[in-house]
Amino acid sequence: QVQLVESGGGLVQAGGSLRLSCAASGRTFAMGWFRQAPGKEREFVARITWSGGSILYADSVKGRFTISRDNARNPVLLQMNSLQPEDTAVYYCAGGWGLGISDAEYDYWGQGTQVTVSS
């Protein structure tokens, strides 16, 4: 069992930046970020393999968000720049053994952290 703990959410104005961090108690092949806005289904944001050799982004965040790993300290980071109100959601860290973008491929989930972008 791998436990994941997110941190770094908050309130920011449109155009601002936030950095999310996910600490994992163990290793999985891939680590991903998903988000869920009120009234909407959870959607894929980005994922990275444990080695950092493969990275994938959703089209909606490409060029604005950067996923990375801090190998020395273990967390998975999500740097979010040029935030827009439509980025408002609960962001979840996930760990799994595949390379896909479906949340069904991830076995471990954090509790989520709220990101709110005001206009």
C-alpha cells in the first residue's frame, strides 16, 4: 500500500502560479495528477514515470503546467503557471503501474488539495 499526501493548494488570482507537491510512502511506476471541478468528472492533468523519463500532459494544461520529480526528496511536483478560473478544482495525486491517462489505471490516491483561481 502506497500512501500519497498532497500539499500546496490555495487561492490565486488569474494569471498567477501555484506549486503542488505529492509525497509518496513508496514507489509506483507512474505518478499522476488529476483534478475534479464541481459538477464535473475527474480528469487527467499530467503524469510522470518514476524515472522521469516519460511525461504526458492534458492538452488543456500543456505549456502552462510542469510535472517533475524530486528524486532526492521523493515528491512529485506540479508547477502551475498562468492559472485560469477554469483550472479551479480539487487536485489529486495518484500512483499506478500503467502509462495511461485513465484514473482506472491508478491504484493509489491522495486526499486532494483545493486550487481556486479567481478572475
